[in-house]
Amino acid sequence: MEIQEEIKNKLFKVIVVLLIILSVYFVVKIFSEIKKGSLLGQSDQPATISFTGHGEVNAVPDIASVYFTISKDAKTAKDAQASVAVVEKKALDFLKSKDIADKDIKTSNASVYPKYEYKQAVCPQPVSIGAPDGVVSPSYYCPSGKQVLTGYTASESITVKIRKVDDAGIVMQGLGEAGVSDLSGPNFTIDKEDALKAEARKLAIKDAKDKAKILAKDLNVSLVKITSFYENSNGYPMMYASAMEKAIDSRTPAPAELPKGENTISSDVTITYEIR
């Protein structure tokens, strides 16, 4: 009996030791996972914070762009192209009379394509059996038809830059009178935007940095260094109603000067700082 009791005591002690070892192991494991997951505020990655900034610059446009298409139909491709050439010459002569340089007149598309019409012959009208003389059954279409070539369409699209923006209305009116098929614009832009974009970017960066300084002071943290930078810049033209309808209607002349307003060049940046 004493031997069995001694064995039980030894077995109990071994079990207790094993339980203690396992408990210590799991405590260390859990602490390690908590530390690894930064649940105690410790992490291998530096703490960061991001700020956005916006900057914009307004400028008066110095370029007006207009777009027009000349489209003509004819029985042959040659005749269709010849008709387009007649209108094109009138339009180009007018543009040159307004001191628009050749480099500012660009053909964006030219094409000639055939036109087809689906035709189906009318079948003979058989006399109904037993019907009185001269009475026929209603006419009907034969089951098969075919595509028949009816002519050709030639078209040419041209973009024009008008550097004397105040002449945009006069130019559109003259093009409409020259017989162009479709006329749209003007689209007011700025010829050299790079300098304005750079200025807008500087304002956006300053805006983001000013926000960073204020918030860092409020949070009682230090800005260590910039870890990343992102920019999204756009130019937003202030568009005005097109004078196309007036320009192509000789009864209602286009205005001598169209309001061009201002274009807004903007930049949005995001700056990320390491903080401590």
C-alpha cells in the first residue's frame, strides 16, 4: 500500500510539473503573438500619417480650338471626294485670310466609304383561281433580296487652332458660310500649361505641409521624414455655350467675340510622413 501511495505521489508531481511547463509555454507564446501583432503598441513598421493638399491657378485662355467635318455624297467615290475638296478649299482660303498658320490646321480624319441599300423585288401578281377577270391577289415581296450599291460618302475632319481667341466667333461664322457639314467649339485652352501646373503643385504641397505642421502640434508628435508623395493634377476649363448653331445659320451671325472666361489648373497631392 505504501509503495502504491508513493507512486501516486510521484505521478502527481510529474503531472503538476508538466502542467506548469505547458502553462509557461503558452504564456510566452501568447505574449509573443501580442507583441508581433503590435497589440502592445510595438511594431517593426514606423508610424505614418498622410495629408492631402489642394492648389489651383486661374489663367485666361490663349488658344481657341474649333472642329469641323466636310461630308459629301455622290454616285462615285471620285465625285464625292471632289465635292469635299471644293468645300475644303473654301474653308482653307477663309482660314488663311484670318492669318491662321498652316501648322494650326490639322486633318484628324479622312475617309471614303460605299453606301448600300437593301432592295427586294416585287414578285409577279398571280390571278387567283376562280376570281373574276382582272381581279388579282395582293402583291407580295419575293423571299430574297440583296444589297445594292447606291453611291459613296467622302468625309474629312479638321481641327483648327485660333491663336487670336477674340476672333473665334468670326472664324466659326466664316466656316459655316463655307459649307462645312458639322462645326463645334470653341474649346478654350492654354497653350503652355506646364508653368501653371508647376505653380498649382507648389500651392498644393504647401497646403499639405501646413496641415501636417498643425496636426503634428495638436497630436504632440514629430514629423520625421516624407515617406511617399502622390499627385493628381487636372485642368478644368470653364466652358461656355457653343456658338455652332449661330455660326452655321447665315440669318443669325455669330458674335464677333465669344466670352472665353478663365481656365482653372489644379493639383491635388497626398504626402505621407513618418512620425515619432
